[in-house]
Amino acid sequence: MVTINDIAKQAGVSAATVSRVINNSGYVSAETRQIVNRAIADLNYVPNRHAQNLRRGATRNFGIITSSLEQPVLARIEPFMQFANDANYTTTLFNTYRDPQREIEALDRLKSKELDGIFLIYRTNEWSVIEPYTQFGPIVTLHNIQRDDLDIQSVFIDHYEGYKLILEDLWQNGARSFINILGSSRGANTKRRIKAYFDFCEEHEIPPHDIQPFLDITNWERTLKAINHLDEMTVKPDAIITHSDQVASFIISQFRKRDIKMPEEISVVGFDNLMISDLMNFTSVDYSIKEQGRNACRLLLNELGAGPYELMPLRFTLIKRGTTK
């Protein structure tokens, strides 16, 4: 294996001079730099970046860990990566595919100093497994952190407020029977949406519908099953609220094939305000997805002393289009 000493001997300079050339630090004359670079090329030397990172104690590289790469995830990743790039940091993406061991392997990169920090979008392991890694570098998450003993910051935004925003607007425009197409029953966002719905029903003195047939609607097959259940209902709803634009787009496409008029016969609302909601002209809720990604990067940079970066406020905005009154 070629070493710095080999390059120094080949170039006729000191090992310290070679180190300055490789790390682009300190003064080296243009002529000497050229001689050293020629020696590096002749000997086919490749620096051991991992060893360099260990010596410096920094990699200028952030990890992004997620359990899937659905559109709402990608919508957060891109602005995170762009902000990191602007701050002269690189990023490494880890998709665990919901495998706990893959997540641990990604977290181990923080422990081995291959990463300076991690943006944990969707976790697979328990917090008791993840939290000890914070001793090796900062971790920022999308999850709702409700425990004071976790040294993990979050860019979570409470979906209770966003869901009430939708319900109140639909109510003001004449809707009285609501169906909620909900995501994972284990998710904090789903639980907060359900609470918002039941609180709304109590405030307006209307009976809530049965949540169960419309819970855990996380793929096309389950969405179609939910639509079939709607067909079987004796009393039809006049409004459907979905947990994502992807689910809303599928429902809307099915309704249009059946010539169901929106919003005349039924209103449909998505959640995310992704490009597809604009392309298909349906109402959706914007909740600062891109700014969540940027804020995650700002938090990591601040933790590493590369700031201070001011966090931007996250808010819900109902973007009304052609599927609601």
C-alpha cells in the first residue's frame, strides 16, 4: 500500500509537505504542489478518507434514514440535501425498508465517524435503541418526541390543527357527513387526526362514523377496499378527507371514472400539497413539508456549531382547488 512517505520520497519533499497538498492546507508553492501531485498520480495513491475523518473528527456528511421513499418523504429529502449542499455538506441516504437491522447499520455509521449527524425521517427501532447513538452525533427526526429523556430534536408538526382546519372549512361550506381515510393506526399523525375528528363531532353535535373500515389505508389495494366499503354504505358521505395526496389521487381518479361529480356530489381533500394535487386539481393541505426538511438540516448544523441558523415557522394552509366548495 502506498503511503505518504512513499510519495514524499518520490517527490523529494517532506511528508508534511505531501500532507499539506493532499489536505489543501497550509502554503505550498505551485511548483512543489505540481511535483507532489505528479508523484501521487504516478504511484496511484488514494487517500484513506475514513482515517482522515477520524483524525479530524468530522466528515461534513449527513445521513438520512427512512423506511420508505414515498413522495412525501422525497419532498422532505430534496430540500434537506439542497440546504446541506449549500452549507458545504454531503448527504448519504439509507432506505431501511422497515428492517430494524438496516437501521442499526446506518446508525453505526454515526458511531464510526462516517457521518456527522442524522435526519431520521421514519424509524423502525424503538427509541431505546436509537437514543444511545446521540453520544456520537446529533439526530433530528420527523417523529413526535414526547419524552424529556430523549436527546433528539424534532421538526414534527401536530396534525390536529391541520385536520380541524379541513373539517371546519368543509362544515362552513355545507358538508355534514365526513369519512376519514386514515394511515397507519400506530402513527402519531393518525392518532391526532382521529382526536381532531371526534372533538369536531362533539363540538358540532354530529355522530362520528366508524373509523375502523378506513384505518390503515396505506396502499392501493386497501384504498380500493375502502372505496368498495363506501359503495356499500346506505347513507353516503358528502366529504372525504384523506391522509395523503397519493391516496386522494387514487380515490379521485376512481370517482372520475364513475362520473361522480366533485364537489357537487362529494368533496375530497388530500394532505401534503404535492405537485399531483395541483396537476389533478384537488384540494389539499400544505404543512410546510419542504421547510421541515430545511429545518432538520438547520438543527443539525446548529448542533455542530456551524450556525446559528434560524428555524422557519411551520404552518398549515388549506389550498382549495376543484374538489371542494
